[in-house]
Amino acid sequence: MNTFRKGAAHVEVWRDLRELSTRAAELFVGLARASVQTHDAFTVALSGGSTPQALYELLATKPMAERIPWPQTHVFWSDERCVPPDHRQSNYRLAYEALLARVPVPVEQIHRMHGEDEPQAAAAAYSSVLEKHLSVTGERLYLSLLGMGDDGHTASLFPHSPVLDDTKHLVAAPYVEKLKAYRLTLTLRALNRAAHTIFLVSGEAKATALRAVLESEDDPHAWPARLVQPDEGGELIWLVDEEAARLLSF
Ligand code: 6PG
């Protein structure tokens, strides 16, 4: 495994998705236990997309599942599609089927975004959920898991979206022209408050965006994942595989 720093980011290059998912699972376990040690609670925002599925499945199986303090865990999402929870595109459904249905996290501590509701109302409601439940870990997420699209988007923060400059809200409901759809997403204000942020990036298709995010001087609004710069001493880790790291200079 190669490891190096890019600004505030600690970058680890693993051979493939399986290796980086195992590493992510080990970090998840360690952070969950550390959070409970300090706060008697663990708050984590899950990412959508396909990359984290292997991680979620690892967390749901022995030995990882038994080492995570599920009864003290609160689960959130970094973003959601504007679809019902049983829709095949639902980020909640992906995480529920791969992980949450298989571990003893209290159902009242699974805080899904209501993609089935009117987007602006759902965003406002989720802001209230965050404000209510993040108090257990110091008004911030203890862990934020994120992915990155091949256009450099993260969560549902897409290139040149006005929501990139929203410093007022914790959750927004941007219309994504590229997708011709609304999305629910944590804003950078919420994401950059996380105590620990872990990106999972796999595959050759992400190589150009990863170089732009980690190494270029381009306008960060063109590569939104670059705008994830945790404040208040937040830790930023990029777990990437060799294919995604192909264009990096390290
Ligand atoms: C979503 C995700 C999104 C995702 C990236 C990468 O709702 O789609 O939150 O930000 O992390 O698009 O997706 P893949 O892991 O499928 O490449």
C-alpha cells in the first residue's frame, strides 16, 4: 500500500476495491469504538453509490460486525435520491439491505432522508434531525463516508452547483441538471464539520477526477470533492485503489 499526503488529505493507495474496503472497515470499527469511548455514541453518515457496498457487507459480517457498538450508533446519510425508500435507486435501500437489516442498530437510530417527500421540505426536516441527534457527538458527525463521481461530485454536490456556496443550511435539495432530478444532500457546511471524513474511490473511471481533486489548481467548483476540507481539526482520509490513482504523481 502506498501512502502520502496531499495538503490536509492523507491518501492511501490500495491494490483494489476489496483491499480498500477492508481498510475502510477496519477504520470504521476503530472510529466507532473511539467515538463511543469518548461520547458514549457514534454518529456516521453513509455514502450512496456502488463503491461502499463491499464495505457495508464487511461491516455486517464477522469479525467486524461484532466489534462495532451498534446499540450506540446513529446512522445518517450524506445524500439521497428523491425516490421512496424501497426504490432501486435509494441510497437508504442499498445500505439497509447490505448492512442495517443485518446488525442490531436500533431502528430509531437509523435516520434516513425522506426522498419520497417534497425535496425542500425533506431537506428542512433532515436539518432538524441532524441538529437534534448530532448533539451526542458534539454537534458534528463523528464519521462521514463519501464517494466521488467521475465528474468530481461528492454526496449530491455537483460541479458548479449553487449549493456549493450554501453556508447557511446543513441540508439542501438541489435540482441536478445533469440528472434532470432533485437530490437531497448534506452541504459543505455539514460535511466540513465532520470529525473524520473517509473517501472511498475505486476504478479507472475516477482517475482524471481524482488527479484534479488532489493535485490540480482548477476552480474547486469544477471538482466539488476538492471543497471537502474538514475544519476544526477534522481528519481527511482518501482510500483509493491503484486504478483510480493511476494519474497521481506521488
Ligand atoms: C450518490 C452518491 C454519490 C456517489 C458517487 C460515486 O448518491 O450517488 O452519494 O456521491 O458517492 O456518485 O458513486 P459510485 O460509488 O457508484 O461510483
